[in-house]
Amino acid sequence: MSTSYADGGIPKTIEELKDYCERNGFTESKTRFFIGYNYQGAKAFGIYKDETTGEFVVYKNKADGTRSIRYQGKDEEFAVVELYDKLQAEIDNQKLHYAADMAERERNKYEMGDGRRFLNSFSRMDEYEESISGHHTDDYHSGDRRFGKGGYDRNDSREYNAIGIIIGLLVLIFSLIMGAGGGSHGGGHGGRSSYGGYDRYDSYDSHWDSGYDSDWSSDNWDSGYTDWDSDW
């Protein structure tokens, strides 16, 4: 199919916009963008030509099924560009959410690893205690068996290690609770959430540059990220 936008331009007709979406994998089932016909269901963007009036209609069907008309008139190019611009904005929105989700996964992996390292430090302390215990058996046979030469109670030290491990577990559990409950997910741009003071989207720019953008494809499209309650 010959297209006027093939050399870097943008679609200017419904057929060109339909071809653009097909070439890039932006299917209706993924994106909820319906090109060329009047879709009546909820959660949809679309464009079609009213054969009765000859007018082009650009619309959005909200989550509750009500319709908002963005444009209705005889200028096909204006109508197509209007929907094309909205599609590009939604692509950016999808990439932003994808980058934020990937960054959050990496952060959670780091927190879990940090918690394990914290607990392992207590384990290593206990192993060290066991490794040196054999060098002080004489201390237990001179005077009181419980104490060494310096009055150091090894049984007490093991109690301290156990308490330290318990504290470490409590800290880890607390950090996980803060991570899971510090914010709430939501649809569209209303779905900003923070975890323990961490805003998923505040770190978006840096993670976009670090390669999450290049990892995104139309297969990662999630229409749950779209704000279906606004007029456009």
C-alpha cells in the first residue's frame, strides 16, 4: 500500500492511520483504538466517517460507556491527526508506566537482596563465634564454667545473636510492609503510587534513559494504564 507518510510524515487519512497501526502492531484489542468504524462499547478511542452526513467523527468512549466527541466535521486530515496525536500520547503513557514498573521490580529485588545480606551478617557472626569457641575450652574449666578469663559469658553472646536475628527479621518484615502498602495502584495517570516515600514516576526519566524505553513494544501495551474517565 502506497502511503504519503512513508517518508517520515504522519497519516492524513483513515486508511493511512489504519495502515500505520497495522504496521506497528497497534491492534484494536491491545490499544482500544478503533480506526474506521463507530465502536459502541466502553473504553475506546476511534474515528469513522458518517456516511449519512459525510462528516468525520473522532470520539472517546469512557469507562462508564458515555461518549465524548473530540471532533466532528468535514476535514478528514484534521480528524485523523487529532486521533494520531492521541495515539502518540498514549504510547508515551504506556512507555512511562512500563519503565516505572521495571524500575519498581528492580528496586524490590534490591530490597530483598539487602534484607538477605542483613540477616546473613548475623549468621556469619554466629559462625565466627562457633569457630573460636574451641580455642577457649580452658576458660570453662578454670573457676566458674560459665565465664572466661575476662568474665565474658558466651552463652549470653548467643542470646544477643538470637536477639539480633529477631531484630533483623522485624526490620525486614517492616520494610516489606512499607514497600507493599505505602501506596495504591490505579488506572491512568491517577495510578501514581509511592512506596515508603518512593514515587514510581519520579525516577522515570533516569530509567527511560537506562534502556527500559528500548525494551518496550506494542506487546507490553496495557489499556489499564489509560485514563478512561477524562473527556479526552
